[in-house]
Amino acid sequence: MTELVTLTSPDGRTTAAVQPSAGGRLVSLVVGGIEVIADVEPRSAADFYRGSFPLAPWCGTLTGTPDLTRDLRPGALSGQHGLVHSWPFQIDTVSPHLVEQSIQIGPDQPDQWPWRGFVTQRYELTDTTLITQLAVHSHGDAFSASAGFHPWFITRLDDDPARTAVVDFRPGRQLTMDENGQRTIAGAPTTPMSGVFDQIAQNPTINWPVGPSLTLTSNTEIWVTYEQGPGFCVEPWTAPDGPVDGPHLQQVTADSPCVLDFSIIFSAPGD
């Protein structure tokens, strides 16, 4: 399998790199010659700390389902971040500006997910936008699912404190986990760069002094933020985390996949 697939914008000014063998994740986005995607820690078994990786068929922490998590493959026993974040995706379509990938899930696959389905992941690079899509599909059985992207962005360009990212993220509500493993409304957010949120007032933006500017857009109301070391996350999820039959999840059927659209609109310094 190809280790990296590199996409180049039609104007040649922006590149993106995708690693099919590691969850089909985005590992690089270079805007105006400047890298904006972070690599926070050395490789780990879970590989949760670099690039932008897919979360499916659930996001965050899977709660209240010990029988299910016990039967899933060893890499999913923690119930964290779904099943496909680190496993190899098949390349279905590739061109200079586009790559489409897929992976099977189900009881006859290594992940041991009880329902037969598949996950698709798409990246398209234009002169202004990295357009991404993640979708959970069913081969026939109905099941509940969610989908998300977990992007790591660089906090400081060239490790320079004067070039620290300025994040404009304005959520209306914070959702916290209750004693039953369900996300409930906690009210107005107190720490907008750490938690699960909804009702955002505008699309999140990221700006680095003397660096690129990003605007994040998605078809979801749920956003998750997190900071660690040299990186931070602003993540779109189709639903908050919780049990596999949680009320916020989408019912996936053969005719109705769970689809997350996520775009990174970029501009280089001076644009």
C-alpha cells in the first residue's frame, strides 16, 4: 500500500499528504510553505497524537457497553475514538487533487464490530479549501453510529511564542458526561479550549501571526477542543460521545449513511 498520497492544489501553492496505512489520516497541510498540522508525540499503539484522523463508527469515549467493548479487537478495548483511526484504508480513487479511501467493518473483520458496514473517507484539495468527508455505511443491518475528525494543529510556528495560534471558537453550550455516561448540557462554557460543545456562534477560525489563516466549516453542531504540548484540536463530530445506543447518534441503514462534511478554508500570509 502506498505510504503517503500527496495532493497539490491546482495553483500549486498548497499541498496535503494522506497516510492510507494509518487510518487514512491527513498528516500534512502546507499553506504558503508553512505546515499547520501537528505531530504531538512519538508513535504510540493507539496513534492518537498526530495528523487528522477519522473517528468512526463512534467518536470519543464509548460508555456503558462493557460486553461490546470486550468483544472488539484489542486496539479498541479502551473504547476510545472508534475502530478505524489507525488501521489501513484501501485507496479507491486517486488523482493530483483527490483521494478516496474505504475500510470494511463488521463481525467478520478484525475490528469485530457487530454490524456489517464500511467507512469511506475523502480528501479534495482546491486552491482555497481542503474538502474532507467521512461516512459510515451499512451493508444491510441497521445500527447507530457517529463520525468525527480529530485534527491536530500546530500551536506555535517555528516554536516561536510570538507566532502562537489565535483561535476564535465561540460555543454556546458545554456538554459534560454524567454518572450514566451520557453527555448533558452543563450551561455556558467556562473553558472553550477543552471540552465538548454545541451551538457555536460562527465557524471556528485559526490565525498564526505572520502565518496562514484557517476557517473550519462542518455540517455538524458538535465541536470538541483539546490542547496538549505543541498541538491543539478543534474537532467536528456528528454526535457527542456516550453509549452505542445513545439518543444523539444517527441510525445507519443501507440507504442512509452517517455523513460528516468538514472543510478547512485556508489563506497564506499576504493573501
